[in-house]
Amino acid sequence: MGRTKKTATEKTQERRGRTRVKANFIIEYWSDNKNRQSSLTHDLSSNGLCFASENPVGKGTGLFTMLRMPQGQKPVRFCAEVVRDKKSEIQPELYEVGVKITKAKRMDLKVMEQTLCSCAAMSNRIRICPEKKGS
């Protein structure tokens, strides 16, 4: 039998392991030796996110992050590692920074997942939330 080629979407989802939702939240990030910076997320999942930066951050850099949640919820804090840092194709003056979450409190992850479910439901494009019993 011949091998079937995978589409770019299939490769991306396989590599990431989790579905990403396009969402713009304010994120603050910093490392041990840098000042706190702010940006907007491009997309996020339950194990990582992508945001724009005016400066390269550097693949492998550890970051402390604070993600501002909608509707006045308490910000979600977590540690992350930069897994991708490249010039934006859409806005060449910016860098796209992809991070994976390396450490977070269980409650913060739960809040993030609930927010992802809400964003996915509003976009009406994908379903990533578990079915509620009795639905």
C-alpha cells in the first residue's frame, strides 16, 4: 500500500497535540534578566500560545507570563518556554513567538481551558469542549 500525504493542518495538529483557538488576550511576559513586556496573543491552546513581540525572544528562553482573561477574571499565570521565534510574515516589524506551558497551577489551567471552550463556541468553528452530561 502507498503512503498517504498529510495536509499542513494535519501536520500542525499532530505536532501541537492540541487544538488552537484564535483569540486576542493581553499577555505580559518577562524572563529573569528582562523588563516586563506586554503584547496580544494570536492564538492559544491548553498547552501553549502564540503572541507578537517587537523584539526576538530567543528559542529556548524561559518566560514568566500573565495572561489577562476576559470579563474581569483573575489573570492566569504560568511559566513557559519559547519553542518558536520568527519574523512575522504579515507584519515584518514584529516577531511571532510560540511558547509551550511548562508549569502552571491546576486552577489556572482550568480557567484557561474554560476560556478556550467559550472562545471556540463563540467562533462556532470547532468543538474542543467535553460534552456535558444530560445534553
